[in-house]
Amino acid sequence: MILTQSLNIHEYSPMQKIIELKRVSKDYPQAGTHCTVLHEIDLTIEVGEFVAIVGPSGNGKSTLLNLLTGIDYPSRGEIFVNGSALHQMSGEKLAAWRGGNVGIVFQFFQLLPSLNLWQNVVLAMDFLGKLPKRQRRERAMYLLELVGLMEVAQRLPSQVSGGQQQRAAIARALANDPALIVADEPTGNLDAATADSVFQLFTHLQAQGKTLVMVTHNESLASAASRKLEILSGRIHVDSLLV
């Protein structure tokens, strides 16, 4: 897959924080009591970092992503992402904020099966409504070309491979030019070669100035990020710079 185009990246000053968590905890009800999944997390991520989050299942990795994207609220603590205090926003405001600030890539692609790849990407822009319709169509094709899918843009998700579906999902995540890309096990359903091509796309996005946070069980992929966080029992056990 050859990437020849650049994204319209926002201008940021060096070492600017894009994510800051202050003593963040998350509880869930369990058998009449509360189970704490995350314990007083302090975390800062700078613009342009590629952070891989690793650790055993059930230790809080996906919960952390849900907090960073505003899908869920912290039980305690403060969360700031791209200049917004997520812990203070209503659900309605969070939904609008998420559409313009965060691109989410899921393990199971989450493409609408009745829409072709191009329409799936356009739909993300339709929800936000910032661009005129003609520009939405043009940007969708631009993004599909960026991820190497121009020739299959008119096909349904069921008519392309899993790797192509995931690349389409990445194009959709980029539709509204978000500052942050968050991925939850994005290569979990892909073979090794296809997973590597998707990961190369992520590193290209980082080189273009995007910030990426990825949960993965693939240690080799995690080791190729610029920073690795290991979460154990709801706490950051290891935080290491890799490059």
C-alpha cells in the first residue's frame, strides 16, 4: 500500500498536551457493590505521539479508551482532551465533540453493511455537517485513495477483505480531520501481513502529525509505537518511550 497524499493537519506547538488525566478512577456496579476498574490514573499524552496500550484482558484498557473518547464518564477525577474538559460535558455535548475531535477504529470495523465504502466515509461527515455536500464526497474519495481503496470505493463491506474493511474504517475515522485517533484492537481480526499494513498506515498518520492511542495484544506491533503503556489491575504499571 503506497500513501502519496498528506492530511490537513492542524497546527500545534511542540510538546503540546492533547490528553491529560488527573487522578481518574472508574467504578462499575457489581453484586450490590462497586468494582473499581481504573485506579487514580494520571496520564499526559503529547500531540503527535503514538501510544500503544497493552496488558491482560479485564485490566481496564478498553475502559480507558472509553473515557478518552467521551463514551463513558469517570467516577472520579478529571479528563482533558484537545482542550475540552470531558468530565464536565453533558452526553449531548460529548457526542457533538466526539464527532469533530476523535476518530475511532474498532476491532470489528463497524461499517454499515448496506452502504458502500465511499458512503460509509461520507456518512461520518454527514453527521457533523461542517462541509458542503460536494466537499464531503471529494474528501471521502481522497481518504479512500490515501488508504489504497480508490478502486474498491463503490463496493459493499461484504465484497472486500477484512484488511480493506479496516482501512475503510480508518478512512472513516479520519473523515472529520480529528486531532486524535483511538483504536481498540484494530488488527485483532487480521492476518499478520494485513495487520502489518494497517500498522504502517498508523505510523504514516503519526508522521503526518496525528496523535494515536491504540489498545493491542500484539506485542510486536506495540513495540513499534513511540510509547507503550502497560495496564495491570487498573493501574499504569509501565510507561516507556520506545523511540
